[in-house]
Amino acid sequence: MYPYGPPPGPPPRIDAGELRPRRRWFVVAGLIAAVCVGIGIASFVMTLTSTVDSVDDTEAFASGRSVTLRIGPEDDAAIYVRSPFLASAHCEVVSGPAGSVPRVTTPDSTFTVTKGSVEWQRVFVLEADTTGDYGVRCDDPRGALTFAPGDDADLASFVGGIVVTVVVPLLGLLAGAGIAIIVGVRRGRHRRWLEAQAYYGHQGAPPAANGTG
């Protein structure tokens, strides 16, 4: 005999399909994380490729020689020197379109590109007001350096690419995890509400009914 009535039976079986929010939101959370990680990987590859390709080592030339470059007002051209760079260097434009006023300047910041086992340091930036072929001659006092043309690597763009590589995947993982946790908690509450309704016939809106379906 049970003075307070029979003990409750086993918890009723709740079909997972009845729970809200639906399980598809776990898939959404996983997709958000996967897409953001994919964006980060693509950004890393593109940033690395763009940086490595900024030096055209196939056109490398020895100190005292020159190279011909096609430069326009919108182009970002530069001269790199093969490391170790232990001596002073000098580059000048020796030929170009008539009436043009090209400039060879020293960049405000250093930028080093590694291709294979070779490091190249950006030492000069070339600017031209007229599109054309420009002859650029470079040398150093010892005549020992090796130069190569390339693109003026944008340090801000490089840093921005690295930030995207790190931040976007992190935000995606946090967003995916947050959605999964919220959905899991609300499904658990909804399950308990359904069990209570089955036991005692509780009425009213389920705890997850006012949110994602």
C-alpha cells in the first residue's frame, strides 16, 4: 500500500521531433562556424600568396645593372634587395617616357618577403606620373647586392588579412557555440515542460514557444 498514492511511473517518452527549437538550428550553428573557418583559411592563403608574389625574383639583377619596368600612375612598384642587406644601396630611374617625372623614394616601414629559403627586403618605392617603360638602375658601394622588382607590399593590407584570418574564424566559432548552447538549453526546458504536461496535464505556452521554431 502507498499512503500517498502510487509512485510516479517512468518519465514519458518525448519524441525529439516535438522539441523546440528544432534540431536544424544545431546544423545552422555548425554551418556558421564552418563558413567562418573557411573564410579564415581562404584569407590566410590569399594573404600569403599575395605577399610571396610581391617579389618577382625571376627578374633579379646584380648591383650596377638595370631592369625595365612597366609602371603607371596607379601602380605600386618597388625594388627589393636580397638579404642580408648590410650595405647602403641606391636606385635611380635612368630612362622613361618623355616628359615623365618618376620618383624613387624610401618607404617609411620595412617589409620582408620570404620565398623559399631567400629573404627579400623592400628598400625603394617607385612612382610614375605617366604610364610607360622605365629603366631602373641599382647599385651599392661594394657591388655585392642582388636586387629584384616587385609590388609595393601594403603592410596595412597584410595585417588586415591576418586579422581576418584570426578574427573571423574565432567569431564564427563563438557564434556557432552560442547558438548551439542556447538551442540545447531551450530544448531541455521544452522537454521538461512536455514531461510535466504529460504527468500532470499542465497547460500554457511551452517555454520555447516564444522563440525560434
